[in-house]
Amino acid sequence: MSAIGFVGLGIMGEGMAARLLSEGVAGSDDKPLVIWNRTGSKCQALVEKFPSMKVIVKDTAREVVQECGITYCMLSTPEASKAVFEGDDGVLAGVTEGKSIVDCATLAELDMQRMSEAVMAKAGRFLEAPVSGSKGPAATGALIFLCAGSEELFSEIVDNGFKAMGKASHFFGAEVGAGTRAKLVVNSLMGTMLAAFGEGLALSEAVGLDPVKMIEVIGQGAIQNPMFNLKGPKMVTRDHGPNFPLKHAHKDMALASEMAKRAGVEYSVMDTAESLYRSAREDIDLRVADEDFSAVFERIHKVSNNEFSNKRMKKE
């Protein structure tokens, strides 16, 4: 079957599906893009964005898989992924011999392994392919795919689907779970780096330094980082429009902390950062769980006690 499926058009999936269309991997009469999303209006928005392309909207995830040889899945949370995968009209219900599922979500290892076993039990192929990157890279085709599972399937899509959606793809072997482990290492490091950066900015502000100037200084030395350059100015102005929601960043960091415990690895720096994100996510006054993970900066200021932070948070 030449049709390509895509299930899940959220913050990440929307950009990824759009890249399959804009790069000509799917969307022609002989290779349509077949889509489904829990919020149907997002499907319609994609159709309207590409009026000259062949995009077919289905009523269920099951129908997408039935229609397509290869189906990409990108769900936002483990709960959503499980519901869409296992439901009566879900992904697994559509799998038959020869069907291929490429799951790009960030889940626990056991979740990925469970899905892989279920697909293979129905004579399908499964590729674990969590991505490193957020909304911007998804829209511009700059994601990094971290894969494990069917090497045959990986080889089939690395130079078309993955190339359209990402700037790099890595295969970690046949053991499903390895891709997830790689992703959790990356995301826990990323979250920890941004938390440390936020504390550095908060300290700069508290001791009377211009945070914008300090972002410039940081960007000129050995610790320069494109994430700091991108997030820093927005953090200073409290612009936390979600590219990677804080609640999702915390979910990944919590999974990484659990993985480190199982592996017997000293992870105290990462664990401390995870606790900071957890407190930000659960803060009912800040309400930043759905904001970008840069909003951890607001929690840093809230729990700080200095003139600048008090004024920023309007503390008494």
C-alpha cells in the first residue's frame, strides 16, 4: 500500500505531517496522506493548509492503519498514546500482516515494548522513533529521530519520511526501548540545563546585572547553547508560549530519574532539576504546566527571596 498514515496532529504532529506533504513524501493521488486526530478540527486545518495535496481524513485511528502501509503516530502523553493504541478503534485494531507502525512519542520503555510486541503478534512491523526537538524543529524538518526495533522498516523510511521531518536519524538496534532510553537521557539533560540557566539569569537580575547582556556574554563563551539564545530573551520578558510544554518536559525528566535509579546511576543533579519542574507543574498559582518548559523560570523567581524576584512576582 502506498498511502502514508499519520495519527496525532498536536504541537509536534502537525508540523511533522506538514513536512511529509511539503517535501512530497505524501499527498499525491497515488500516495495520499491519511490522517486522524482526537480533535477533528486539526485535521481539517491541515487539509486547508495544503489544498492542492491529497489528504484523506478518517474517523478513527484504526481506519488510518487499515488504509496505509506505514503509519506514523505522535501522541502527547503516555495516557493518550495508550488510549489511541489500544482502543476498539485504535491503532492496534487496524494492524494486520505487513502493516508498519512508527511511534514517535516519548513513553516509558515498557510502553514501547508492549506496543511492539502487540504489533508483531499480528504480523506487523514496529519502529520505536521518539524525536529530539520541539515545535520549531518539527515545523522546519530539523528533528532528530532516535530509533530501535525493525531495522528493515528504518531502512525503508530513513531517506524519505525521516529525511523530510528531521535532520538526523539514529538506529540503536533491534531491542525496542533503546530509542526511548536515548531520548530520556537527552531530555533530562536539556531540562536540567535550562533550569540551571534560569537560576543563572535569576541571580544576574538579583545582583543588578542586565540579563540580556548576560545572555550575550553566555552566548560568546564555552557554555554557549542555541537553547539559551532562543529561550533566554523570552524568559526575561515572561514569554512562555509552548513549544515544548512544561508538563511534558517534566514527564520525561521523571521517567529519566526512574531509569537512572534502575540503572544504579548517581543522578542527584538531574533529580534536583526534576523536583524543580515538578513543583512548577504542580503550582496552582503559577499555572504553567501548559506553558513552555522555560516557565520553570517563574518558579525559580517565586521561591527566591530578593528585591527583584519579589517585585517580579509582586510579593508583599
